[in-house]
Amino acid sequence: MIRVKKIRIPELPTREPRRLYVYLPHDYSSSEERYPVLYMFDGHNVFYDAHATYGKSWGMKEYLTRTRLPLMVVAVECNPEGTRRLNEYAPWDRDIPRLGHLEGLGKVTMNWITGPLKQWVDRTYRTLPDREHTYIAGSSMGGLMSLYAVTAYNEVFSRAAALSPSIHAGGRHLHELIRSAGLQPTTRVYMDVGTEEISHSEYAVLAGLFTCAAELVRSGAEVAARLVPGAAHNEAAWERRIPVFMDYLLGPDGGNEAEITN
């Protein structure tokens, strides 16, 4: 069951409402169980093709229906006004080639997610609200935000998935944050990038991914970092990786290492 409601986030500069999606496990209405919660960025791209920016979602609904995981998913639509999504998903002010100046509203976004949103979710639904049962995931700029969230808000999130993360948009600030984080030992992070996302002039993308992975390990996290053959930068590619990152996040033994898969 997916509940969809229109919301406004007063802390963020937008006039338009956005969708909030709450996926409830198949047995939610027939049990008294409490459930872990996975928060996801770009909620409009998570469940429904009809809502997705490019007409193709992650297919998360089909995956959860098929696997019947005892897990809630809370997904928030990004800012629907122009390119303001980039500002909401930028943890720091940055000038990025081809993107221009980013106003770093990522901290404001995360303060809202970990504050008013999480409080409402935990008050409204039967969640397991503690850190060990609270996760976060996203792709591209949402992947960058997932890395930022699990590091800067490590007291809230124990596990994160960052698919094709825009590490370059974090720059030195991201590396400095990770190196100084001192993560709790149960922190687990999945990261990846597809080979079709990397041109001959962009191998810095790959270097950035595995540098971050190594820094996360040194800061105390368990990390799986993957190079995915043939994968492009789109929702169809990220959908195919759902079983991989979900198995890693939710599995009993992630292993404290950075893996290279080819």
C-alpha cells in the first residue's frame, strides 16, 4: 500500500506543493508489528512511472511487492520548480561547471527530514524509530545527499545507499566531512557507479567514488563500492541495482571492506 499526500516544506523556498509517498508493508494493516524505515530522495521517481521525470521510475513498488520485505519507505518529491532541486540536494555552496552556482540548502533539507518529517512519520505510523532501523538512499545528487546524511547525521541513520552519487558536487567539503566524522561502527554504506556514466575524460568520477569509499572505511563504516558494467545514469539502471543494495543494507553481514565488481 502506498499513501500519497501533497505537502509543503516551509523551510525551503518553493511555492508549489510536492508529493510525499509512504509505502506500508503488505501486512501493515493486519499486524501490530513495527517496521524499519528507508527514506529516499526524488520520491516522484521511486514508485510510479506516471510521476517520474522521464517516464520511468525505480520500480520500487514492484520490488517490495515481490519480496514482501517488512520495511516502510518514505520518499519525498524534490523541489518541482525549475532547477531548484540542485540547491536542495547540495550540502554546500558550490560553483559547478555546466550546473552553475549551487546554493547549498542540503543542511536545511536534512534538518527537515530528520526533524519534522521523521517526527511525523514516527508519530503517525508503527515505526522502529531508533538509528539501527533508520536508513536513507538516493541517486545522483540524491546519492550525494545520502552520503552527507549518513555522515553528518550519523546519529539518525545507520545505513545508506548512494547510487551514482554526484561526488564532484560535494568537492573537498565531502571528503573533509567523512574524514572527520568518526562514524558509529554499525554504519553501512553502499556506493556504485556505472561504466556508461564515465567517459574517457571523466575517470575522476571513478577515483572520487573509491576515494570516498576508503575514507568511509577509515572513519569506521562498512562499505561496498561497485563499478557496474554497462550501467547508465538513469532510473532503469538504478532499478536493476535495487536487489544488490537492499541485500547489502539489510543483510546480516556487510563486511568491512570496499569491493570492486566488474
